[in-house]
Amino acid sequence: MTQNLNYYWQKRNEADQKSREYEKLQEDIANGLKHNQNKEKEEQQKKELARSSSNVGYLQAKLSESQKEVEYYKNLLTKPMHEIADVNGNFQETYHQQQTILGEWMVSQRAFKELAIQLGIEAGRTKEDIVAEGMANKEKVLNNQTEHGNDFNQNEWQLYYAPRIKAKQGIK
């Protein structure tokens, strides 16, 4: 009977051993699958990194290109307006409109100056007296001290343009 018990004990140990081997095999298979999955993930990450690196290179090239474009426009904006207009069609139209308005204003100013001289001569004054009086009236206009309502009511004029014009013309 002890022999029977030893036999069964041995068979049970063999079964346990096979069970442990089977579990180990299952564990090795699971680890192998995990390893393969990790390898796949690693390969995928390498590919993504390569794509990202090429994207970084592309983005750096675009950034460099954009920086050059910004520098170009900064330099362009330092040039005279007619040169900017020659380069940019949209700006050219605006520039020509502005030049037309300025031209119309200059014609109007010269016409009024001509009229003032003509009326002054008819009133018995000389051209030189009328021009001198006109120069004196410039200071009144710049200081918003006109007698007939020709003052500027805009703060921008008083704060920015009038001081610049006064400085350029030597008026205090």
C-alpha cells in the first residue's frame, strides 16, 4: 500500500510539475507577447519620432522663411511710400488715392493763395505784404488762434501734427 501511495504521490508531483511547467510556458508566452507588443510600440514610436523630426525640420524651415518675410516687410516699410506702392498692388491703389487727395488739397490751397493775393492787390496792397501776412496767419492756425473759425478741433492735430509742423517751419 505504501507503494501505491508513493506511486500516486509521484504522479501527483509529476502533474504538479507539468502544471508548473505549463504555467511557466503560459507566462513565457504572455511575456513574449508583451515583448512583441513592446517592440511594436517601440517601432511605432520610432516612426512617429522620425515623422516628428521631419515635421520639426519642416516647421523650422517655415519659421525661417516667415522670419525672412517679416524682415523683408520691415525693410520695405522703411522705404518711401512710392517704392512700397511699386511692390504692393493693394497699397499702390491706396497710395494713389492719398496722392490724389493731397494733390486736390494743394491745388485748393494755391487757388486760395492766388485769390488772396488778387484781392489784396485790388485793395491796394503788395504781393509781398499779403504773403508776409499769410505766413503770420500760419502760426495762428497752428496754435488754433484763428479769427474766422479756421481752428483744428482734433486732439491728434494738436498733439502730433501741429508740433511737428511748427518744428519744421521754426515756429514756437
